[in-house]
Amino acid sequence: MITTAQLSQDNFMGTGNRVGIGIQNNVFSKRLDLSFLNPYFTQDGVSVGYNLSYSEFNSQDFNAAQYNSDAINFQSIFGVPISETDSVGLIFGIDRNEIQTIPGFTPRVIDDYINAVGRRTFKAWRAELSWRRDSRNHFFVPTRGTQQALSAEVTLPGSTQEYYKLNYQFSRYWPISPALVLNTNFNLGYGDGYGNASENGLPFFENFYAGGDRSVRGFETNRLGPCAFSDFAPDFCQSIGGSFRTVGGIELIFPTLFDTPAIRVAAFVDVGNVFDGVDNWDADELRASAGAAMQWQAPIGPIVISYGVPIRKKDGDFIERLQFSFGTSF
């Protein structure tokens, strides 16, 4: 059974505050989210909010290595507008993540990491600083403008493992004609350990993944990149992700092909992969696909159906040409 429900009230009881609740129940995750945001905490537009979430995660059904995790997280969020297009965000949070491995089926590298740390419960104090710029002319169906996001997240000293993650996203829409728009996009992610985790590196449960409708279409979700074997399944390499992700692509969007702005069709080329560190980046290991996608701006949110054909692949890759996603857009 798949259940996804989100309820958000922008002007809760006439206060101007936003209150939200989200529930997710599918094959790989059970999650409950509660959120509160005061978008006008000051007259200058500084926003203050809080998030509380609890999740039970089965990574095997997420096309990743076999292990389970139970996590609870609390965050304080601050947003500062810089201009009409730019904003800066700051997040402070605390979380607890308990890992349960499956003897014989969890890859040996994960057991080795847990044995090196000496714990299965990871507690972290987190801080994240982000910058966003959004000059697109429309949130859901843009035809011109740029969207950029740069973030730096770090677990503070005193956490079970001290590490950091950097992420940069870029997307630009180029109007070629009223009937044709070119979109170029790129995503770069990197993480590593420091302090007490300088030798252990980025924890496996924080790794980046690639493949699927949100990165390189035509390949199964999260199946690209490093993998590892377990004792009871020595012939099956389980995806474990990596600490360095490079994904990008181009899309030719036909916004007027249908006589409604709610439906758009695009042709795409995706390229990317994840790697175990920057030093292991190899252009020969990049995968690529080409295909077509259709986006429908449904009342419950954007729905995208894509058909991708791998044009650069290797033996052993997991192929999935027809893919469906909810909550994403071109």
C-alpha cells in the first residue's frame, strides 16, 4: 500500500503562519513530518520555522544496500531575503539515526564501517547554510530565467561522526521561440569526514545516489555508481552510493504542443554518475540516456512520465526505460 498525504495551511487561524503535516507510507519508507513557518517574523521578511520528523527506512526497497534505519529529527529554520531573486537560509538541527543491519545480507563494507565506529546509533548536531537565486518567470512551467542553489551542511563537534556535505544545483531556461525552450541543468554534490571521522569518510547512510527519474533517466533509481557484495549474496552487487555526484542534462521543452499550460512535452539527454570520492571520478564511467518526457500539472502536483533509452551504458547496469514520478518538474 502506498500512502502520501500532505496538508498545509498558509494562514493558519488567521495568524499568517504556515502549518503543515505530511505522511508517507510506501515499500521503503514510513515517515511523519510536522512543520511550522512564520514567513514574516520581522518586517524585513525574515522567516523562522521548525520541522519535526520521524522515519522508518528500508534501504533494500530503495534499490540500495540492505539495512534499515529509524530516525528522528528536529530543525530550526531561518530565512533571510537578500533581493527579489536571492535569499539566504540557516538551519540548526539535532537528529538520532539507529541502523539495523541484516547479518549475511548487508554488504561487508557497511559492517566494517559500523565496526570501525563502534556504534549503530548515530547522533548529530547539524548546521546548514544555503543560498538560493530564482529568477524564473514561473514556478511550475518556466520558459526563461535561472535557478541556483548552493548549500553547505556540517555535523558539529560532539556528533557521533563529524562530516560535511556540499551541494550545488543549477538550471537555466533559454527561450528559443514561443514553441521551444532549452533547459540546461547540472547538479554537483560532495561530502567527506573530518575530525573523528577523518579516516572513516562520509557515512554510508549520507551517500549520494544516481539513476532514475530525478537524475539519469533510463536507468533504475539509485542503481548507478559504487556497489558492494554481502556474504550470503556474493553474486549480487548492492548499490551503496558515493561521496561525489556529478549529474547534468539538457532538455528541449515544447510548451505549446498542447493547447493548455498544464501539459508540456520535452526531449532530454541526461549524463552522470556517483563516485567514491573526487579522486575516483572517471569520465569513462559516466552514463548517458536520451528520451522524452511529459509533465502534467495536476491539481495534486506535477506528474512526470518519461521514457529513456541508455545511450552510454555498461554490462551489469540496471535499465528501466519507462519511469513515473510525482512532485518534480522539468
